Amino acid sequence: MFHFQNDLPIFVRSRPCPYTLPSMSDGERRQEKRITARGEVSVWLDDPEEPMVRGRLLDVSPHGFRLSHQSKRIIPGCQVRLTHLSGEVTARALWNRVIGDQIETGFLVL
């Protein structure tokens, strides 16, 4: 879960997400309001070939966040540890979207 201080998200561990995963139908699938966020992050993977990826925080919600990065190793289902100036959180990648040379990934905070 995120709280904000000086426009920066502060990571706070919360209870498990009470929401089910959205269906894969077209249209809006978001179940929680997103808040624009910013900041460089480090994403730690359980991958000896690429253990750490740099990314940029795009937005946050009470139980997740969205990042922009360039790694093809962050795939839906993988669990990562993310560090930001405001703290550290463990999350699972839910989806990817390729936009030019950038990849956006949506995460669920565990």
C-alpha cells in the first residue's frame, strides 16, 4: 500500500489485496484509483543474468503500481523486490505493455 509524503509514494505493507484479478475483456479493468507517481526505482530479480533492472515509477494505487523499464526478463507472474527512495516492497508482475523501446509493467504488492 502507498501513502504520500512530499508527492513521493511511501511503501507500506498491507493486508492481502481484497480484489480478484480483472478479466481480460476489452475496456477499463482498473478496480482502484491510480495516482501519478515519479521516481527512479531498482527492481531486483531472481535472475543471475540480470539481477537488477532500473525503472521509472509511473503511478501507484492502494495495492499496486506501474513501472516503465527496458527489461524483457520482467514477465507476468514473476516476483520482484523493488527499492525506491521511500522504501522497499515485494510485488508480482501482472501484465506488460510495449511502447516503443520501453516496457510498462503493472505490479500487485504482496
